[in-house]
Amino acid sequence: MTDAEPAEVEPTRRPRRRPARADLLALGAYVLLGVFVCLNYWGDVTGRVSSHLPTDHSWFEWLFAHGAYSVRHLENPLFTARQNAPDGVNMMANTSLLGVTLPLAPLTMLLGPQVMYALYLGGALAATAGTAYWMLSRHLVRSRAAAFVGGAFLGFAPGVIHHANGQPNFVSNFLLPLIVVRVLRLGEPGRWRRNGLVLGALVAYQIFINEEMLLLTALGCLVVVLAYAVQRPRATRAMAGTFLAGLGVAGGLALALTAYPIWFQFDGPQSYRGLQGGVFHNWGEDLVAFVTFARDTWAGTPEVEKTIGLTEQNTWFGWPLVLLSLVALVLLVRRSLAARIVAVLVVVFTVASIGPWVRFDGVETDIPGPWSYVSDDLPLVEMMMPTRLALVVAAAVGVLLALFWDAAARQARAGVAPAPRAGEPAAAPVAPRRRWLRPLGYAAVALALLPLFPRPLPAQQIDPPPHFITAGGWRPYVPAGRTLVPVPIPSNVHGLPTLRWSALTGQEFPVPGGYFIGPNELGEGVFGAPNRPTSSLIYSTMDAGVLPALTDENRRQAVEDLRFWRASVVVLGAHPREAVLRELVTALLGPPQRVDDVWVWDVRALVG
């Protein structure tokens, strides 16, 4: 962890030219893999979205447009009135990805949010693998090949690829290896200020990318530090003061940089306290999921979800990798401090990810899990999803793979013992007859990982937005301070295409409803805007497919809702339920006009 144990931290130095070439090859391979994973999007980048999470995909396209809009109009990026008009959305209280969308705003303006989404998604996967490779090659293993294998798993693990289907915030983990390294270097004598300042800046930036992954990383680092302290008490006491001083500098700087955004998140407009009903708290990892091949890997199949069920695939390692990991731990824990710490991480976070009740092959048993003893009302805990703690297990497995490959690589020269770690006895010379261990280890890793090679993310076609929208035909109908009401009104269930209208026009007009988390009347977080009578009527008509009997009260409520939304125009484009929706809105507001390729109800005179 510190200079007291250089062999545990710094690998043996090699000539610069060869490692530099290996580094470039590793990064190039990660970039190619990132392109491969996003291949189906690039076939028609403006007309395809994720098949698994199409609404999330569209939400993040909207976020890239939000970043560009905020920069172009010099507006506060922590809040937006372009969705959920007129109340708006607290962007700090949502997965806004501001640390990415703001710096990339010029590219979004140039390329558009659809291209930017696909470009960033592949780049984030490759960047995470790249920083993980740097962490492993510079601070843990000697073999560049070992670092490449570990970095590839950390960047493209099954759980990461699962989230890549529409949640790039869980793919954007490129700062986390840097944060881990800086935490473990806080105890370096004479460098506590520098290390603390760098760590504080990294933590502050990660807050604007994904707070949940930062929390998981912090919990992982806490377990690592405690595990190290138990195994190296003397070294821990020697560095404790320096470590705590550096940690204090890091915490102070991170708080200074993020105090206002964090206040805005919890006490700003449209903030909320917890999620209604603690909807995430019961989502634990199924025990069978650990040995199951993930859906989006070469060995996986969607059929498995019919047994275990539709859930986040945060482990899904497959039985060969689980078996290899157990063997690697047995072989390495006796002689490697790093392996022992990895073992602690695996055990702690595997148990923690189970949730309130043990699940086995899709069936919730009567056996209580660790979260059954945790109150739903605890700060932070109320928002956590237990299954996501398994992402720490995935990270630990990636490190373990690097350690195992590195150990196999040390069998390169027969008769030469591996260099001992600090504080540990020198190993006996390797007998020539044990040369076979090296290719055996490589083959074991390859056989465990090849079934987990990711497939290109599945994509589906989506209807293009109306020409009326993209060509600016809406502009004469929407003066400043008024909204365009698309039918159906965007929500977390309905209106996916109409939410994209806003994103693909650079958010130049505000819309009611949307896809976000905001407060209900009790201040609890709920998905989407609270339904008003007219939006509920639209959704129920869509579901039924027939026009309901309408009353004067329905018409009065429609006008009242339009006034609340500050509407100036209602627009209906091509839709599977277009006919019945047109009947409904006509019965509420009167006959429409056909303008370009949409139906238009100019309601300015109606709502005043």
C-alpha cells in the first residue's frame, strides 16, 4: 500500500520502449472492443435504440442534448425546465451525467445526441478498461498481459455490458481505478497533501458522473483498508496519521467543490427524500446468477431470463469463471496479500448483494438475507439496490484474474524463484518440471473468459420524429414561455418517441411530463410527473384502443391541464394508436389542422 511494501505496489521496471508498445496495443484492443460492442447502433445510429432499455437509451440521448443546451444558453445545468414543464427536473437528483455531457457539449452540438451517445458508450467502455489496465500494470502485477486481461474484464464484465444496454452512467467507471490507487497511496510519507488534493478532485468529478458507483467504490476501499489493517497492523499504525491527514484534505476539497450541487440535489427545487416504497431495496442477487452466463455474452441466451427472471445481471460470471476464481484464491491467498484482500472483498460483497431474502433460481426463499436486518429509512441505504453491490465482486474478480495470470507468467524461467513480497519468505526455486503450470494457467483463464466475450448490444429500429418537428414547423406555434404538448405525453411508460422530439431538436421547446425521478405530494421520489386527468385519460385510451365516453368535466379538465402546462400547441404524429388518439383529442379540444406530417391543435386562444 505504501513505500513500505514496494513489491506490493510497484512492479519491476522494464525498458520503456517495450511496455509503451504493449500499452498502445492494449488500449487499441479496448477501443476496438468498444466499437464492436456498439456495432448494431452504428448500422443506423439515428434510427436505433437499445432493445433492452429503449426508454433509458432515449433518456441519455436527452441528457446529452441537455448538456449542449445548458452550455449554449449558459443556463444552470443542475436544473432544467425543458422537461416536466412547468415544474422542471432537478438534474442533480437524477442520473444526469453532467461530468460527461457538459465537456462534450461542443461535440453534441456538432454531431447530435444520437451519434454522441453511441460514440461515448463505446469510448467509456474502452476508457474504463484502459484506466484499470494502468492501475494493474503500474501498481499490482508485473506482466502486461496480466494487466490486459484484468483491465478487459473490469471494462467489459458481464454486469458492465448489461448496463451498457441503456445506462452509460454505470459504464463510465474510468475514474474509479484512479480513485482506488490514490486512496491506497494516501499513507505515503511526505505526499499526503498532493495525494489528498488529487483524490479530492477525482471524487468531486465522479460525483457528476455516477454517485452510486462512487459509493460502491468507497465501500470497497473501506473493506480493503480494514483488511490490510488486520493483516499488517504494524505498517497500518505507522502510516495512520499520514493516511488520515490525506483523507481529510481529500474530503475537504471534495466538499468545497461539490457543496452547492449536493445541497441542490437534496434541498433544491424538485428534490425528494428517498423513493416511494423503497422500490429498489428488495432487488437482491440470485445465487444461481453467479454461475449463469449473461444474456449478452457468446455463451448466454435470453432464455435463461425465463427461469431466473428479468433482473440486473451484475454477476452472471458462468460456472467456469467461478470455478477458476475459487481455484485461484486457494492457490494465491497463502502467498499474496493482494489475493487475501480480494478474497475478503468477494466474500463481503457477495453476501451483501443477496438482499433481504435469499433467492435461488428465480424463487425467493424464506431464508433472510443481510438486508432484512437493515432499515429502509437509513440515509443512502434507502436508495441502494443490493444487487449492485455485486459490481464490487466483479471488480475483485478482474483483479484476481490479473493476479492469477501474473503468477502463471512467473513460471517463465525454470529454476528461478519468483521475487518475494515484502515481509514474506523467499519462495523455493521453481523446478523445471513445473514449466507446464504457465500454459495451463493461461489456458484456464482463456477457457473461463471466452464464453463471456460480449456480443454486440441488441438494437431496435425506432420511428423517426415528424418532419414538422425536425424542420422547425413548430416554431410559429410555440412562443417564448409556452410549451409544446406531444401526444402521448412523455412518461416512464408511454411516450418514448415524443420524449426524443425534445432531444433531437436541441430541447428548443419545453414539454410536460417526461422520464425522470421527482417528488410526489409527500416529497417522496417517484418516476415521472404525477399524472394529471388529461394525461391519465390519454394513457388509458391508448391501452384500451377505444374512445371512452367523455363528459363536459373531461373537457374542462383538459383546458385546465393545458393552462397548467402553459401549452400553446398540441401535436400528434404517427403512432400505432394515432386514430383513437386523434378522436380523443378532437373530442376534448375540437378539430385539428393537418400541418406537414402531424395533427395540430392550436390552443392559444383556448387557454389564454
